[in-house]
Amino acid sequence: MYKLLFLCTGNYYRSRFAELLFNALAPAHQLPWQAFSRGVALEMGVGNVGPMSPLAIHTLQGIGITSDGFTRYPMQVQEDDLQGAKLIIALQEAEHRPYLHTRYPAWVDQVEYWHVRDCVPTPAYDPLQEITCAVRQLIARLSTS
């Protein structure tokens, strides 16, 4: 089983949504992959309430996904998380590359960067919809490799 690591800043919203969505969709494609997620700067999420973004949970539930993962609190990425992952995806390059450069410089160029902004969904831009599309594209890519 290959490990896929999703990274965001606080491991509360985007990376958790990507992790749980990937793990719900991958089995239908017989992918030998398991996703997990971590934050690169948990201290930046001091205003986060509870274990996971209620908006991310509500969105996942709205598409029929429930998980024990909803109750796990955010976790800071550690060196062994990076070493154990076959693929590492940071959810926004402009936001996460600087943290990785400062804290885990050896890993900066080994990460695939997406461009999903950290914001509340609006009619003009919905980060969770963008993650959904990107995860589906990733599953298609891994299915053919």
C-alpha cells in the first residue's frame, strides 16, 4: 500500500477534506493507495474550533462520505511522515512552499504543489470543489500509472 500525504497549513480544512475524499473514492478504482494529512504550521490555526472544519465535514457528508477521521484533531507534519509518503501534495504552493523551505528544506522540491486557496467558498470560487476536481484527476492519473 502506497502512502499519499496531503499538506496544508493547519490540517483542519483543505488537507483533511482531500484526505477523506481520496480515501473514499480510491477503493472504487482498486488503487493501492491510502491518504493521510498533516499541517505544516499548526500554530497558525489557533482560531480553529474542534477537530475539523465543519464546512469540510458538511460537504463530505453531502456527497455521502462519513468517517471516523472527522473526530481526529489536526496533526503537525513530522520528518517520518514525509519519509513514509510515496507522494506528497501541498494544497497551495504560494502558502506552503515557504513553510517547507524553512522547516523541511530537503523536501521542498519533492512535493507536488496544487493551487487551492484557503477561503470560505463563494459563487466565484469554491476551494472544496477545486480539491474535488483535483483529487478526481489524481485518481485518474494514479489509475493509469
